[in-house]
Amino acid sequence: MASRLKSLEDNIMYEQTEEVKHLIGIINKVLSVDIMSKRRQRVFIQARMIYARILRDKGYTLTYIGKTIGKDHATIIHYLGIIDMDLKHNNLFRESFVKISTMFFENHDIINELSIDELKNKIFCMRNEINELYLENKYITNKYDSLKDDSVRLLPIINLIREKTLIGTEHIVLKKLNALLNSIN
């Protein structure tokens, strides 16, 4: 019973995101295939390899990639393991991969979906962020410079303490330094 349940779980396909549906549409169009087909001809396998590579580069899990096209994660690992060799030695396959990648990444950029007013708003927000980062950077630089001046002034004292303090006696040295400095002030 448990193995039958496991078998049913293995056959469940995951729901495809809009991004995944978009990629499948591009691959099907460019290669004139149905990536969801169970066919084993080279062009179908190459289509699934391209699909796996692009989604993996986008950060999708092996299991998700496989389940969206009815394959297991081991098949996806296999596709990812052999695609580089095909890209290196098969010019036609490489051209198809580049074309699909370009279409997917260029057409799926959120910038392409924004109106002019939305783009202007984004630019103004980014300008504000840049100004805030500039001011924060200026503050940190000034703070660093003042700490650097202090460290140069105190460096001989720090080096002396570092030289003369044995490992494990830090608490004793701290206590004595504190008493000494209290007596000076």
C-alpha cells in the first residue's frame, strides 16, 4: 500500500507558474515541439534539456522542474549534466538555446510590462534610494576616518597589550588596565 501511494505521488505533476508556462510556450514555438510529450526523439529531449537549464539557472529546484514536465529529479540532473557537451559541439542546438534564452529573459523582464508613468515613478524611487545610499556611504566613510585616526593614535598601546598579554589572562590584564586608567584620571 505504501509503495503504491509513493508511486501515485511520483506521478503528480506540479502546477506551472506563469513564468514556466511562458518558457514552455517559447520552447514549443522555437523548436516546433510539445515539451510535455513523452516522445524520445532528440529534439524533444533537447527541448526538455533547455527547459531544465533555464529554470535551474533561475533557481528552481530539480524536483519542481521535473514534476512540471512529468519527469523525476534524476532525469533533470541527467539533462543538466549533458547539456553543456551538446551546447559545445552542436551549433544548431546552441543557436536554439541562445534564441530561447534571449526570448525568455528579454520578454519576461518586468520593465517591458510597465507603463511610462510607472517607469518614471521607478526612476524617481531609484534616485531617492541612490541619494540615501550616498548619504549613508558618506556617514560611514566619516565614521571610518575618525576610527582610523583613533586607531593610529592608540596603535602602540594596542600592540603593547597584544604582545604582553598571554592567552587566557585577558580578564586579569583588563582588570589591571582598568585600575591603572582609573588612577590616572
